[in-house]
Amino acid sequence: MSKETIVFILGALVFSTSFLGVPSEYKEWTLIVSGVLLMAIGYRLRRNAFLKSIEHESGERRGGAFVESGITTRDIPPHKDTERVI
């Protein structure tokens, strides 16, 4: 069963407990357990989405947070004094 399906079923359970005439003690425990499970599954889904967003096409995760700007000498136009004329 996928995580999305579990979230849907738990949501339906939380919604239906108030209409089914469940005793208040069972209702309280059902809501507490469902809430904790929804938080845990929601955290896992967000974490997986974040980890997918930082992966390269090759499957590797990007490097550290402090990376050089990436400007190379070929990106900078040559200065007139340094141009070679043949």
C-alpha cells in the first residue's frame, strides 16, 4: 500500500469517526493515532520530495552549500590588451 493511499484512508477514518457513533474513548485514541501517523507519513513524503529535487540527472546528490560561483575564464570576455592578433 502506498503512502498516499494510507493518508487517504486515515483521512477518511478521521472524517467518519464523528458520524459513526464511536464511543468517545475509542474516538479519542483513533484521532490521536491517526494524527501521529499522518504527521509521520507527511514528513516522509516531504522528505522524499526534497531529496528528489536535489538530485542530478545521474542520481547523485548535489555537492555542499558553499560552491564557487562557477564563472570560468571562458565566460569572461578577453581584455583588449590581452587579445592576440595574428
